[in-house]
Amino acid sequence: MDGGLELRTGQSVDINATQGWSGRFWGRRSCSFDNSGKGSCVTGDCGGVLKCAGAGAAPPATLAEFTLDSPVDFYDVSLVDGYNMPVSIFPSGGSGECKAVTRVSDLNHRCPKDLQVLRNGTVVACNSACMAFNKLEYCCSGAYSTLETCEPTEYSNMFKASCPTSYSYAYDDPTSTFTCKGANYLIRFC
């Protein structure tokens, strides 16, 4: 697969991960690529190529994150790098808690004006407060780099209200990291 593929509305693809695999999935919007795989996406771009080949998503991007067989699977949906589209994870089979990660509303419709990413007057993504303001307290860095010093902000609380089971800031582990053993996972981009 080389780290990138095109999915049309309603289309699905099966991906087999190796034991112990760790990585991220994300959706990209409004992409245009030529026959050689060069181009760009309005959100979630990974360096102007269709096949990301290990490159990460340019923020803002909603991330589905996995660490498999460690000794259980750990998974989450992260909004720490911002939000570009609804992403859900549905485990099937497996043992343990195996909870679905879903959202209650599309964050792009609730994004504060100072975090909005616009294209032709339409909100296409919502920046994280860290990205928008580059302040230590929003980035959980410097004097705010520990669980004790980095607390939720009005922005992360707004992200959490739209996506209650997703990471809304760096130390949101208790309500945002899930485990399962031996499951298959459906990642839905809406």
C-alpha cells in the first residue's frame, strides 16, 4: 500500500497489519494528484504525494492511532493535531473492553473562528489551539509539559464536547485510550 490510497464514498479496503505494528491513519480532503502520484490535499497532506511512505499528516488532521500486540492493542482517535473530519474506530471480535471510539458532532460546524481553516469561505478543518496560538499552555510544553501542569483549556473542552471519546489534549489518556486483544478494527471516515 505504501502509505496512501484513494477511497471514494462508500468504498472500503482491508489492510492487514503485522504483529506489533504501530502507526496512524487519517483522512485527506480535496486532493488532486497527477498520474505520477504528485499533487496536494487541502487537509491531511503528507508532502504533496499520494503515497505517504511513512510521512505524517500536515495538521490539522484527525488521527486514528494504533499500537498492536503490546501485549494488547491500544487505540485512540486524536484531535491533538487538530481536526479535519469525523473519524470513528469500531473493534469487532477480540476480548477485553473493546469500546468503539465515536463522536457526537462534526467539530468543523462548531469550530471557533480563531481556529478555523477556511477554503472558499467554508470551514474545512479546525486547528488545535497549540497550532493556532503557539503558546506553551496550549501545547503542553515548557512549564506545562507534565500531567500536573497541563490542564484542559476552553478549546480542548470544546473538542471533547464534540468527540467525548477522543484525545482533546496531550494528557487526556483516562477517557481517550482504549484496549482490546485480537480484534479487527473498522476505521470510518465520514
